[in-house]
Amino acid sequence: MRKLSILLLCIIFLTKISFAGIVDNDSASTNQLYPFYNHLLSEQLYDDAFTLLKNSRNHKTNEHLRDSITTSIAKLFIDLGYCDSAQVYFKQLRVINNPSVVSLAIETALTQNDTTAIDNYLNRYSNLICSSKLAQYRISLSMLKKQKIDSTFRDSSSITTIAKRYCEFKPKSTFVAAMLSTIIPGLGKRYLGYPKLAKGAFVTNVIPAAIMTEILLRTTKPFPIAASAFVFGTFYIGNIWGTVLLAKKREYDFYNQIDCDINNLYKDELCKRNEAITLITDNRTQTKNELLELEYKNWKSNNMDTICTSILTKSYILKQSGNSNKALNELQRLDRMPSFKMPTIVYENALNAYLLQNHNQCYNFLLEIPDSIRLHNKAIVRLWLLTLIENKQWEQCKNTLKNLCDSTNQLAIDIQKLPTSITFKSPVKALRLSSYFPGLGLFYTHQPLKAITSIVIETSCIAIATSLFIAGYYVTPLFIGIYPFLRFYIGGKELSYAKTLEWNNLREEECKKVYRTIVYQVTK
């Protein structure tokens, strides 16, 4: 570790002198900057490319060169799929003379719903945009502002399809919807175009109405009548108020969907990459500059030892800053250099894969290391054993621990007691037991308190329903006793299944914990 740190300092010191010329003056702008920038893009080193452009821009005094580099940064963010960041850099441009850059700036603003920026671009650069594109941008801007647009369209572009839907949308009256729901619960929702919600609203109002009617016919006691009237009134008023909110939500959802469709349309045109690329999460400028300087040394060198050393150093820095995925990508660049596929490099690949929880990939990496090295290097054998544990290869892990430990050692006795398999409970059996009798499946998964609670609640529901039937009520017990019982019964079965899986996972984690404790003792 100490040697690697000293090597890192030496490499950074030597590269600072040669790298400084790229960013320090205007005369070295394009001739030195963009060849190295293209190298970074070809190697998919987007973090380094961004750092290079940003540092170069900060050192330029020529406004034209600063605008050129700012445009390159914005284009890089577009390629990476970060349209919001690209928009920030487009706004920093003093003037735009290139029609394609104007289109990129407008389309980026459209993905962010930045109507102020779009207005500014269209007012300043409309003469640089072709008429068809200009019309498309104006239609998109009008829709984002929720303004009226022309309903006659001549082309068949995607924005025209969105515009037709925009013109065909007819807002519905909130007052009419509320009045319809007052007359018949659910009718207002049906008027707004939500038939399923209308049926649900009708049923949830009919049930308390039926219960209230039955109570009025069966008793004259004030409390049951008042309680049933309160429940019905709550559902009735709630249905009317819900209809009012739904009418507003309908309009909001439509315009929000139009905005999303416009955003996605221009994002599809801007983002040409098929997968999202994550930038380095470490925001320290010094770390990013170190990585860039190392890559510059790699680019300028023809010596294979120097190239491998710089890549290994970059991987180390990335791993220390918590970017294991980026570190693994750096190490995979060495796959093109078979002569340098050393156990150290393979171990670094495996370690980064393990940190990313790609345990199968880590296992495959470690298999490339010969047994004579894998089982005699403490760091490698520790990673090997931990990978076997994560892949649930208990027997192989136990045998490896036996070979590493002295048979006369007390630790050997603990290793001998390690289980090579785990007895799991069947979730299907728990589900079946809860079907036979409420709570039985929860007893099976060692959840006695939940099991007893389930039995008490479901028994109470049946008792309430039975007593109401005996008292001469026929509608009320269906919804106060039978319906809650069915809900708790089904829920109890699902809970039994879920708790069985939870119990199995807990047993597995306990087994892994025991194995890990012994692995660390053997390899310390």
C-alpha cells in the first residue's frame, strides 16, 4: 500500500509538467486539446473528458474558444443523457452562430420544460432555424405553455401527433360532475371518463346506504341510527368531493402527459446512446485532475509498463473514492494486454466485482488464478472464501478452511461444526396450513403472537356475523362480519407465506455470519 502511494505521487508529479501545456494558454487550444479529447471518448473515459474540457475552459481568455469548449461540454452531457446539465452549459454561451448548436440548445430546453430559454432562443436565432423546425418548436412551446394552437397540420411528424391529441382534449365541467355525483354516487366519475372508479363509488355508497336502511327498519334506538347515518354521510360527501378533485386531476394529468411526451420526444432525438453512463460520484476536483493527468501520461506513452502502471493507479484511486464500478472498467482495459494479465490484476478485478455484489463474476475472475497462488495468498484466499459463502457453496468453503487450518488447532473444531446445508421451511406448506385453520401457518414459522392475533380477529368477525344473523339482520353482517373475515383470512395466508421466506433468509444470513467469522480468523 505504501509503495503504491509513493508510485502514485511520482507519476502525478511527472505528468503535471507535460499535462499543463494542454490547458494553460490559448495557442495550444485545438491542436493539443481535441486529439487527447477524442482519445478519451474512444476509451469511453467520459469523466476524464469532462474534466479536461472544464479545466481547459477555465484557462482560456479568448471568448470564442471558451464558447467552443462550453458547446463541447454541453454536447458531451447530451451524449451521456444528462440533458439538465447540458442545458446549464448552453445558457452560458454568449452567442450561437451554428444552426445545429441552436437546434441542440432548443431541444435540450424542451426536454427540461424551460419555456423562458426556448423563448429566448427562438427570438434571437429564428433566422438560423429552417421553417419546418421553427414551426415544430413553436408548436411545442405553445403546448408547454398550455396555449391554444392551430388545429390544421400538414406534416406527419411525432410532434404533430401530440399536437392533435392536445387540440382534441376537451376539459369537463367540475360543477356538472359534482352535481351528477350528488344525484347518483359514481355518475360524476362516469361523466369524467372513469367507469371503474364510478362502479367502485356506487358500490361503496350503496353498501352503507343498505346498512342504514336495514337499521332504520329494525330499530328505533338513536345510537345505531346515528352511527349508520354518519358512515353513509361520510361516504356520500367523500364521493362528491372526490369527484371534484378527480375533475381537476384529469386536466392536470392530461397536460402533464403532454409535457412528458414532448420531453421524451426530444430526449430520443438527443440521446443517441443505448445505455445510461454514470459519472464519478467523487466531487473532489483534485481526484478528477489526478485521474486525467494519469490518462494523459498513458496517452503520450508507448511503453507497456508505463501504460499498465497508470491504469492500475487510476483503478486504485477510483476504488479508494468508492467508485468500484469505474475501477473495474479501468482494469478491464488491461484485458487487451494478455502479457500483463497477472494475478494482481485479476485479484483487483475480482475485488471490484465483489464490492459491486457481482459474486458470480468475482468467482469466475478468481478461477483464473492458479490454485498454487489462490490458496497461498492471504488476501486472495480470503476473497475466494467470502465469494464461496455468497454463492452458498458451503461444502467447498468448509473443505478449503480445513486445508488452511491446523488440525490440532481449536479453530479446526469450530470448522468441523460448520453446517454444509441449511434446512428451510416450505412457504407452500405455511400457506396450506393457514388455509386449513387461521394462524396455523404462522405457528409453523415461529410467529406465535401474530398467529394468536389472527385467530382472535377472525373468530371475532365470525362471532359478530353470527350474532347479527340471529338478531334478524341479513345485510349488515355480510359487510361487518363476513367481508372483514375473508379479508383477514386471505391476508393471514399471504402473511404466512411472506414470514416463511423471511425466516429462511434469516437462517441463511446467520449461517453466512458464522462462516465469515471463521474466515476472518483463519486468514488474519
